[in-house]
Amino acid sequence: MTQTQPLDTINLFGLDIVSATTRDALDRLLNSDERYTAAFLNAHCVNTAASDRTYRRALEKADFILPDGSGLSLAARMQGKRFVENLNGTDLFLPLCREAAKRGLSIYFLGSRENIARIAALRASALAPGLVIAGTRNGFFERDEEHAIVDEINASGADIVLVALGVPLQEIWIERNRERLAASLVMGVGAQFDFWSGEVRRAPMLFRKTGMEWLWRLALEPKRMARRYIRGNPEFILRAWRDRNPEASSADGPVKGPVKGKRLLDLLVASAAIIALSPAIGAIAAAIRLTSPGPVFFRQERVGLRGKTFTLYKFRTMCVDAEQQRAAVLAMSDRPGLCFKAKDDPRITPVGRFLRRYSLDELPQLFNVVLSQMSIVGPRPALPQEVAAYPGDALRRLDVKPGLTGLWQVSGRADIGFDRMIEMDSAYARSRTLLLDLTIMALTLRAVLSGRGSY
């Protein structure tokens, strides 16, 4: 469909997603001289579209796809881009109703339970004086009723149809019936009737501003939302990383400043982990002492935030003269690039091999986190000799604190080469949010249990 003044878009996951202000988006959507279809896209939608071809096709046929939630913002930042605004459905609902009232456009509410759709319509009328409600209808109907429903909507004279059948049903229904619907705008709105009718409480402003509204919904409906968020968020992060333009320079985009709440999260997680894992820490220390001569802990100078060095602590997994033997085994490295890693390193003890397999040798770094030398999530802490040999763009990974875990660790660890690791660390530096940190922490458990790339 040709547009004289098209809205700017950002291409993510093969879809063109609107990047515009609320005002500009509404001006385009409510242009009654055209017939538009609009859909919202969030992390759950992306995951669903990856496995549901019919839904994916419906999204591709939509005239406008609007970015909904912190997940889309994060995916954009991974590519060095930013959306002008988060055009989520809940925040856009009231401005759309008020603008429709100003322009004399009527709205039909289709979806949810009959009483919910009606209450949401009444609420919209109260908050948008002059808004004309063309009609309401519940979302419980059979496929053979669709023609009659479309006839009913057309007979109402509705200029706008808001469809709240949930993802992916609403977009599929719209795509199937759009040609017969006379309305100038048909839009899938998910759970908006539930929110605006008061059926479901929306998250407090603090959760919304920090991009944690998903956590609020998970707390309210843990059984229904567990799969969507606990499993879905990590899946989305990996999908967003894979979607990242492989030709994008690791120097693209500025490194973010400090993330509010990150230090508090580090302290809470590290302290709780030290207390909970203290029996395991004691058992590991005893196993090392009983099976190999030498100290329990391994201390090594590493490079941290802005190039400042610190002493990193790990459980010792190698023989005591491992550093003296390092030069002799450098040729055994399985990873291309600067960071040495050998799967069959002869310096590793039998207990050490087990500890590395499940990343248990990293547990003492929880104390580095408490001391603020490291973070739970961040780039791998590098050796001084590695940093001395870094190419220029790799130095950007020193702009954030090193971490116990990170994008590199959850994406394959030692199976990933140096250049890819630098790209991941640079993407993290540009994209840091509490949501990303929490997601990487969740993915870390899976990476540890699978043992992929750990040796």
C-alpha cells in the first residue's frame, strides 16, 4: 500500500516495526481515507510467530506493526537502534479513543467476555468525551458465525474495529476477514478490554518505567504466564541475538551508562547465593584439598571496569604449577583468537574437570561481586596479556564491569570464537537492562546444566 509520508520503521525478525511518536502513529492510523490493519508486537508475539506460520503470515500482511514492551526495545538496542517510543497497546488505547472522538470516528469492541467488552467501551466513552461506540460483542463464537459477525460490524457503521481475541487468534481472524470489513482501521489489541474494564490490574508505574511489567503479570497469574515469561523471555533473548545483523559493527551505538538497580540486584543475588551454597562451597573445598596438593583457591589478576585490575577468585582446577606450563600448552587452544581455552588441557585435575563441567569453579567469584569488582552479568573478565593484545573495538568491553555470566556464557561459552564473544559483549554494553540481566541469569542455569562449551 503506497503512503505519501510513510512512518519510519526498524526491521527486526524480518518485520518492519514502526518507530514513531504516539502522535505521528495515530495521525497515520486514523487517516480515514485509507484502510489499514495494525498489530502490536512484543516478545511473546515474536516467539509465537516463530512456530506459527499462519500468525506470521498475518503479521506480514498488516500495514503497521507497533512495538510493544521492553523486549522489542532491547532487540533494537542489540542492533544499535532505538524506537522513538514504546507504542504498547495499553498506553495507546486512551489516546486512540480520544483522537477518534475528536475526528468523529466510531469504534466497535470485539472480544473478551460480553460484559468485559461493554464495560471497556463505557470506560472509553467516559475518558474520551464524544466517542461513539458502534457496538460490542464477546469473543466466544464459532468459525461459521464469522460472516454474520462481519455483517453486524459493517451494519454498525464502525470506522474502527478493536479485536481482543488474544495472540495469535486475533491477527489470524483479522487477516481472514479484513477484505469484508468496511472499517478504515482494524487492530488487534490483546488484553486491553481486560485492563480498561478493571478486570485485570495493570502494573504500578515503577514496574512500567523499568520495563518489568511482565514480572507483575507473572505474579498476578503465575500459572497462566509462567510458560510465556519464564521460558519465553530467555527464548526471546536468544532469538533477538540470532536476529542481530552479523555485519553490524561492534562499535555501533553508545555504551549505556549505569543501570539503575543493577548494583542492588548484584548484592541480593550474590549474598543469597553465598548463603544458600555454603554447604556446597565447603564440600568442594574439601574435595580439592583431599585430591590434589596445593591451595583450595586460585587467585589471578584480571582486568575489570575501565581497565582497573583486581584479584579474581576461583576454585583451583589445575595443578599448582599450571601458570608455568601455560606457554607449553598454548598451541592446544581450541578457540581461535586471543582467549586461550583447551578441551584436553593436561593441567586440569580430575576434580577440576568436574567443577569446570558445571561451572562450579566460578562460585568464589560471588565474593568478587560483593566487593563490587564484578557483576553477576557482564563480559568475561580478561587477563592483562589478553587486553594488551586487544584490537581497538574490543576495548569497549571494559566499559562495563566483568560478570560471572553473560551473553557469551549462555550462548555456548568456549564453543564461541573471540570475535563473536567481542560482538556479544559490545551488544550487551549497549543493551543493558535489568530485564536482560534477569533473562541471562535464567539462561545461565540451562547453560550450566547442559555443560555446553564448558571445559
